[in-house]
Amino acid sequence: MRKEAKNRLLTRAARKLVCSMRYVCALLLAAGACSSALALDARKSLTQYSRTVWTQQDGLPQDAVRAIAQTSDGFLWLGTDEGLARFDGYEFVTFRKEQGGLPSTSITALAAGRDGALWIGTPNGLTRYQEHRFRTYTHRDGLPAGSVDSILVDHSGSLWMVIAGNLSRFDGNRFTNFVLGRDLPMTRVRAVTEDERHGIYAAGYSSVARLEKERFANVIGPDVLGSDFPLGVRVDQSGTIWVLGTRGVVARAPDGKMRRYEAGNGMPASFGLEGALALDSDGNVWVGTTGGVARLEGTKFATQNGTEAGGRGSVRCIFEDREGNLWLGTGNGLVRLHDDVFTVYGKPEGLPSDEPNAVHQDREGRVWIGFLDGGLMLFGGGKPPASVPRGGVFSIRESPSGELLVAGRDGLTRLRDGRFQTLAPPDPLGRKSVYDVVADSAGRIWLALPSGLVVLERDRYRTVLGGGAEADASINTLAEGRDGAIWAGSFRVGLWRVSGDQKRLYTPANGLGSNQVHSLYQDPDGTLWVGTFGGGLNALRDGKFVSYTTKQGLLSDNISHIVDDGRSLWLSTTRGICQVSKQELQDWAEHRIQVLHPTNYGAADGLRGAQGSSNTGGGDRHTDGSLWFVTNRGVAVYEPSARRRSIPPPPIELVEMASDGRGRLQIRYAAIHLSAPESVQYAYKLEGLDADWTPSGRRRGITYDNLRPGHHRFFIRAELPGGVASERSYEFDVLPRFYQTGWFRVLAALILAAAGWLVYRLRMRQVRSGFAAVLEERARLAREIHDTLAQAFVGIASQLDVVEMRMPRSADAARASLDLARRMAQHSLTEARRAVLDLRAAALDHQDLTTALKSGIGLWAADSGVDVDVQVSGETTDLPQDVAHQVLRIAQEALNNVLKHSGADRVDLKLRVEPQRLNLNVADNGCGFEPDGVFTAVSGHFGIIGMRERARRLGGDLHLDSRPGEGTRLEVTVPLP
């Protein structure tokens, strides 16, 4: 089963869709629910309605249909013993008990409420279906126990139900049960109905009663019905009560007169406990029995029995939809009777054959029909003339004098003096066939023959074209031009024009669409219209051809006949009948329009066979304006003056909206047009994505890929032939996937930030670990230098002191060298000690940066005469070791540069420690310098480059500001973890 999906949205993963709907046309339902549609045309016989049958093979849950109803959204609902089915003209959607909602799979009765609800009768209670939900009422709610066999919704919206032979009323809040024998003068109720004056009638065993002040009174008693058991009751517009029983139909007129209709009145002889009684919107009485369906025509019923196509045997229910179609629920399927645009006559209507080939109305108003396998017949009654031809007929014409001319397999047949006379034309092979005949204004008769073109003048034959046995010589169709010329279309060589002794052949080389010419017609304007096979419709104007084919919008390129109604050309084709405006044809030829917009007719419009006859002959326009066409399954008649059904705009319903979870959204929709769903043309657009309507033809679905999250509005338009259209919009939200949501983006940003912070911490740990290793190595080197090189210099200095003490005073030259050596050793010892101090960062040993700065500056600026002012703000005890060391060395290098190069007498050093950063500022009042190129190796200022490198190693930066004569200011900013 396919689940109902008007508001259903499939979800997968984290993506969901929420749909809300509204009408673009607010009055669509009201227009669709109006009863202005006409009933089936009662002038047609039952066989002339098109009949379509649906069975289990088409999707019905069961062939036997017990109940039919139509809700305000246009859906047709069907009750069967295998479930409830919803039908949109294309497909069935089935609801069963096991799916939840229904108390039973067997459906016994259906009725549509005015509020759009569907009321469902089952053996286990009453169920309401509305807004895609089921609500069941049982005896616990006050409903009598038993099967709900019949439901009526009256004018006020109250429900009347026949339940196991009892009658109950439900006003929406409470049930009122009528007691048999007290409130109802019968022992069992079978049916209930309402008349146009809102009177309620109940029919049951041997009687029919009318509600009067909460009690029913008999209007038809046992004296009339006897032992009959009423199965249905209806009241027509005149007040006549119609009762269907097991023995026939009883009618009670308002004046009390009774009439019974049984087998002698045309009713089916087979009656039983299953049947149906209905009144259509025109008041016609329809009866369904075990013997088929019947309609009252005058004083008798016309029957469609089970052996005829569409009868389908036992008829259990009859329902007229709002488009005027009549639906029959039978034991063998669902049947639709449809009143079509065309009225078709064939064997079921009394014609001798279903293969007509020519039709013609003579000047006396008689209609003649010729058949390939049935000769010639006079249609519509009347005594035909003697010696009516029995052979195959190709065409029927009439001479200017009123003589009927029939071209057929037996030759040329002429109606003279009330008798037919057949003449065999000359032929080198002895063939008798005449394909077409034309009597010109001069009294000559032109014959289209297999051997060519022959003219009969004064009872003598003269060959004009051909005359041999060649296959290509065959002439197919004829027409007389306004100038008296004869136009002859051939099967294979093209179009001939014969005027006196002049003959001219037109072929595709001259612009003709095809060499196969099947129909010729010259209109009052002088245009010669040529119907071809393979070349479409051709117009010859002023010696030039214009071709119209399927590329320009025609139904087919195979045109077998042309009929002119004055404003349009009607083309019989191999695909149906095509009506195209003559003005449009002219506009296209003059390049005012790009495409034709014909109206096409086929099986959906009542044509039993869409293919027109491929032989000559064809259709005709009669004096009453009706158009007659020959098809491969009967004569089709179009009456422009016939009443036309008022078709409401088709309601549009969302069938399904589903997501596959990967960004693909599928939307399925349907316009409910039960008469001919295949004729609906759709267009759609998605607001914000489609700039204009996108035609989709008959396709009832669209798929979108990767719709952006957000609010969307989807529009659907459904158009019927003739321009009747409706529109509807659906609003829905595409919720973002989890990775498209704001919280996910925030979370992702936080995760990225945390990852970055973690990487930074790891990097800083790696840097500090490396720096600690460097410090450890520097400490080791410092120890090695202290324990080896420095101690050696100390020993050398000591030995030199000893040597000096032991030297004689007279060794002045040697003493001078010894002093130099001793000074050199002392200098080397001083440098070694400085190197040890630099390697070990002794100023930071066991003290913080503030203390190290203050103590270090005392050593660095000793004996320099420069006043150094140190200001520290913030806590420096918890600074990372690498930060404290690098900042200390930057301060040391900056002070050394001031002492060596600036000539300043004052230096201000400020250290500020904040929670997220450290700032060192060193400013002097020295001579200053030009800072251009100071950060390049070319300048030779490696100390400044080293300070910047130390700052950047900590993730910070160094800024230098100096001008000649204005001192220098150095600022270092370092981020803190």
C-alpha cells in the first residue's frame, strides 16, 4: 500500500521537512464543489457513453465495489471488502484495518460531509476520516451495535445511518436511535434519503415512511409494496418517490398515483438483494440490479446488461461525481460512464459495421454512410432507394443537379429517379474500383481510378491522366477549384492540376509536403488545403505551398481528411481529430506566431477509435453545423450547439513529499479530474529558484537536489483543455543538516579554537622543553668553563703573581712582559666569568624577573654614570622561565646599546605584566639615530636583530622608535599563556 502523504514528510538522519499548505485561489473548493456540471446527456444511448473499467489489476483492493463517495478535495472513495480505496483518476491508495485507524477491513457504506470529512460504515462501527486521521464511533458512544449498511448526510450536516436494520441519527455530539414499531412503522430499515425540501424518508420491509416531528409516517404502505423488500429510495425534483425493490421499481407521484416498472417496462429480469437506485443532477432515474444498469427513458427503462461492454454484471452502487460522470460499483470492478465531446455511432447503435469510410448529407437533409465492408446505408431511418450498393464505398459526393454519386469497389453508383445505377469505368486490367468522384460545374464527372484520372462526359469516358497499368498512376482524391480546374491527388506521385489541356504536377520539389495526397479542399478564400501522409497539412496560396506539421504543433503528419467549420479546420489523422484555427494557420504562415495551438481529440473525448480512415471519403459538415467524421471504430459526431458541461477547476492535492536523506527532495502532486486525468497539463515553480512557470506536461512530480535550508514555497498549476485552470501553493521548511546548524558551527568554531589553543600549548611546551634543554646545556657549559677554563686562568694568574714576587728588581723588561701576561690572564678570567654568567643567567637563579632586572642593571650600568630608573607593575613570580630569560636578555642588550652608543645620561625601563601579555619599554635621552634598515644584517646592528628574534621566539614583537637628537624608545610586547 502507498501511504497517504498530503502532509506526510519522510525524514532520514538529521534532516526533516515540515509542510504547510494554502490555496492560491481561495474559492477553488467552492468552485469545484458546485453542482453546475450537467449530468450525462440523456439523448445518448447507454452504449454511446465512453466506459472505462478498473479492476484489481489496476490497483483496486477488490473487484467488488460496495460503496462510492467523493469528498470536497475531489478524491473518489471506494468501499470494498478488502479495504477503503482512494482514487485520483490515476492510482488507488488503499487503507486497511491492519494499518490502523479502521475498525474493519470490510467497508459497507460511504458518505462525504460538507466539512470535507469522509464517513465510513463498517461491520464494527462508524468511522470519520478527516485531516488524515481516523475516529471511530461504536456502541460505547451510543451507536447501535451491528453493521453500518447505509449513510446519509443531510442538509444540516447530520448523519443518518441504517445499522443492522435500525435507524440512527448523529448530530455531531450525540446519537438518536429510532425504535422500530414505535418511531418507525416497519420491522426493518434498509435505506434512507432526503428530498429537495429537506424531508427525510426511510424505506424498509414493505413500506416507505417520512419523518414528521421526530416520528416517521407511512407514505407507501404494504398495500402497494406487498411482500417486496425495498433496497433503495430516492425522491426527485417533482416529489415523485422512487423505490427499488427485489421485484422491480415502484414510483409514487405527488398526487398519490403509483406505477410499477418490471421486465415488461424494460427493466432487467434479474433482481436480488443487491441493487442501487440513483437520480442524476438532471433528474434521470438510474437503477442498478444483478442484471446490469438501466435508465428511465420516457415510460421505459433502457438497459445495459452484463454481457455488454461496460455493463459488468451486478451493479451494487451508483454515484454521480461533480464533473457529471456516473460511477458504477459492480461485482466485477469499478465502471465510469462518461459523456464525451463526440457522439459515436457503430454496431451497438445499429450500424452494419464499425468501419465507415464516407459520410455525406445530401441537399434533402438525408445522411448517407458508406462502409468498406457494409455498402451504403441511409442513416436516421426512412426507406432507402432500391438497389442500394452493397460493395465497399470509398466516397460519397453530390452533383450540382442533386444527383448522389457513390465511388466504390463496384464502380461508380449514381442515384437517378429513385434508383441506384452502377457503372464500371474502363481499366486496362479490368478493375472496377473508383476511389473518388467529382461532378464539375460543366456537368462532367471526374473519376479517380487505379489507372489514373478519367472524365465521363455525355456517357463517354476519356482518359486524362495515366490510363496504363502502372502502380504509380493511381489517383486517390479529387476537388474542383474555383476557377474550374480539377485537382487530383495521387497515392505516390504528388498533386495534379488539370485545366483544359494543361496539366501540371506538384511534388516536394515544388514545396508539397509529401507525394501521398489523401484529401483536398478549397475554401471560400481560394486557398487549396492538401492533406498528405507524411507531409502534414499543406496550403497552396498564390502558387506557393506552406506546410504545417507536428513541428509546428499539429497532432500528426498523416492527414486523411479536412473539414471546414468556417473558423477552424478539423483534420482527421491517424492519431485522432485535430482542430486548428484558420487564423492561427495564417498567422504562422506570416511569421506572427512561432507555434500552433490546436485542440486535439482522442479516446478521452469519446472516440472509440482515434484513427481516421486512411482511404478517401472522410467527414462532412451538415446543415445544422454538426461535424461528422469517420474513424476506424464508427462515425463520430461533434455538435457545436450541444450543451457543454461546466467543468470546475481541478483541485490540486499534494500526494507525497519525501526526502532521501542525502539532499534530494521529491514532490508528487495530482489534480483531481476524474473525467480525463490524462488531459491535465501541469506547470510548477519553486519561489526563489524558478523565475517562471516550468511546464511539465502530464508529469505529476518533480525532484530537487540540494535545496538550501530555509523556508520555501512551491506552486503548482493544473490546466484542462479549454483553459480551465487552478493553482495551489505549498509552503515548507527545509531544516538544515546537523553540520549546517548554528550550534554545529559554534561547536565547530569552539573545537577549532580549542584545537588551535591545544596546538599552541603543545608548541609552547615543545619550545619551553627545548629552551630548558638549552638552559641545561648552557649550565653544563658554564660549569665546564668555570671548572676548567676559569680555574686555569686563576691558576695562571696565581703563578704569574708568584713569578713576579720571585723576579729580581733588575729584570724590568721581563717584569713588563710579566705584567702584560698577568693583565691578559686577568682579562681572560673576567671574560670567562662573564661567559659563565651569560650561560647560566645567574641573575635569574632562585629569583623572579623583577629582582633579576634590578640586580642585573646594578652590574650592567656600574661605573657608567647613567641613571637607570626601573618601574615594574604586575606579578612576575609566575612567569614561564623562557619568557623571563628572554625578556631579561632583551633588557640587558637594550641597556648595553644605550651605554655603548647613545651617550645618554638617563634611561627609563618600565615592565608591565598583564593577565594576557607582558610589555617592556626602554627609553633614553641620547643622541638617537635613523632607524631605516636597522632590522637588516646590512646595517651591522646585530644586537637589535637579536632582540627582535628573541621577542618573536616568544610569539611577540619588537617596535623601535628613534630620531636623530631625540633619543630612542624600544617596546617589546609578548603574549602570556
